[in-house]
Amino acid sequence: MKKLMKKLNIDPKLMAQIFLFLAAVCWSLCGLLVKSVPWDGLYLSILRGSLTFFIFLWIKHPRRIYRHRRLFGVELTPGNLTVALCYFMQTLLFILANKYTAAGCATALQNTSPIYILILSVIFYRKKPEKLDIITCVALCFGIMLTMLGGLASAGLKGNVMALLSGIFYACVFFFSGRGDVDSFGGLLLGNFIFVLLLPVLFLNGDVMSSPASYWILAALSGLLSGSIGWMFFSKGIINCEPLRANFITMCEPVMSPLWTFLFLHEVMPMLSIIGCVTVIATLLLYNYISHKLSQAKGG
């Protein structure tokens, strides 16, 4: 990939943003696929995570399972273990949230994560956020709030709380992926391995095991698209993109998620949700445009 980018003279930072946008597209399909399978969210997350693990394992192709503090070829550093745990909790809570609340609402609440990234940056790095970052964060949160309020009447409190908690762990995945002792792809591999350890729970459930093939196919697609491929794009993009900017780019997800459920499951989007989606898109476009101009001005 690096050789191809160099040959085509593609800016690595631009390519990173494209990868992150494609990751958001894949993730946005999660709500649609989860709602199409009448399983408990725990079983869906176990199948999705396990499938993702074996795909990632095939890609990494380690020589040994464990050797010299390396599990599946991934060094067991504090950073990798932290990312693995945060990824596991984020995935589990988000899929559970989609079962208890509207897909658009779950995705919107999860994407309050920029707030937590700003807080983590202040706590760990004593980094004062730029004025543009703060304004963008406020505007995005306003758009997300409108999206959430649009479907609040039909949303469950339990699912909303799970989505908010998922947002905290989602922010931690972005934040800690920038550490020097983190292999972003390896951290996700270890996170999915936790789901593999829970496979007996899935196989012991009679209702799941007797489900028709269509449910298994949809569940597998959830693992393939919103799990494996989405996070593969993320692991490639996060390397050359700052955590906060990466998070802003992937916030296209809360816009697309309710769109898919509207098109395929006929979930009608209230006017507030539409206004919220437009706010998010406009904010993202302005943020990236202004950031590009400021970067050019500093370079010049």
C-alpha cells in the first residue's frame, strides 16, 4: 500500500482521512444488520467479534500463539492491552445499545466521544485544546443532540445509557491508539480475542443454534463489514491522523446509520434528526476546510 501511494503521489495524511471515512461507512451498517437479526446483543457481539478475530489473525499470520510476552504476535504492552479492553467494551455496549434503542440514537450518543478525547488530552498531556477544536466539538455535539432528540420519544433509557458508555470507550480507543507502545491493528486483534473466549456462551444457546441460515448470514455480514473491514480501515487511517481529527471524520457514522435503517427498515427520521445530520455534515466539512487552510498558512 505504501509503495502504491508513493507511486501515485498520494499524500499519506489524505489517504488516512479516506481510510477513516470508509471505516465510518462500514461501521454505520452495524445498526441495520444488528436490528435485522432477532438475537440478543451479547450473542451477536460474540459472533461478530470472533469472526473479526479470525480474519485479523489470518491477515497477521503469527508464527506462534504465545512467545516472549507476545500473544498472536502482538506485544502485551500496557497500551495494547488498554486498547484491546476499550475496543471490547465499546463493541459490546454499542451492539447491546442498538437492541434497546433506535439505531440513529445509539450511534449519535456513542459519538459524543470528542468530548472525552478533549478531557483525556487535558488530563494525560495537559494539552490545551485549540479554539477550532472546541468550536467544532460544540457544533458536533449540538448536531448529535438534535439527532438524538429526534428519536428520543421511542428510545429506551437502558439503550441510551449503554450508548453513552460506549462513547467513552470509543474515545479511549482513539486516544490510546496514539501511544508509542500501541500497535493499533494488534490491539484490535486482542480485543476481538476476548469475544472468542466467550464462544461457549453462544454455542450453548439453543435458540441461536437453531436459527435459520439467513440470520447467520446477516450476523456474519455484521462481523465482516462493521467489524473486520471497518476496523481494518481504521487501523490504517489512525496511523497518520491526529486522534481528535480522526474522531471528527468518523462522525459521519451517526449521519449514515439512520439513513440505512430508513432505506431498508423504513424507520422514519424526524425533522430534528434530519437537521442534526445536516449540522454534523456541515461542521465536518467546515472543520476540514479550515484545518487545511490553517495548515497551508503555517507551511507557507
